[in-house]
Amino acid sequence: MPARSKKQQMAAGAALAAKRGERKRSSLKGASKKMAESMSEKQLEDFAKTKRKKLPSKKT
């Protein structure tokens, strides 16, 4: 499932980094924190790998 906005894609990337141990979980806030807790690494990869070129900056 691809990300629907740039913010969602960026939050998924931060959550994925925390899951992999590349970033501290305590540094996550808001959506990225919830994503890290509730989604699998595969799901986060799908969101994070979405191309940002055609995405809106925020979901409407």
C-alpha cells in the first residue's frame, strides 16, 4: 500500500529506521511513533518506498 502524502511517507521512513535500530525509538513523535508500534517492517517499507514526486504535501 503506497503512502498517500509526503508527510505519511516521511513518517513511515522514520518509523522504519527506528524498527531497524538505525534511530532511537524515543526520538519518534506523533504519526511515526504510532506507525512503529502498529505496523510491520514490510508495511513500513511499502509506505516509505513510495515516490514523493506526485504526492501532495498533506493528505486532504
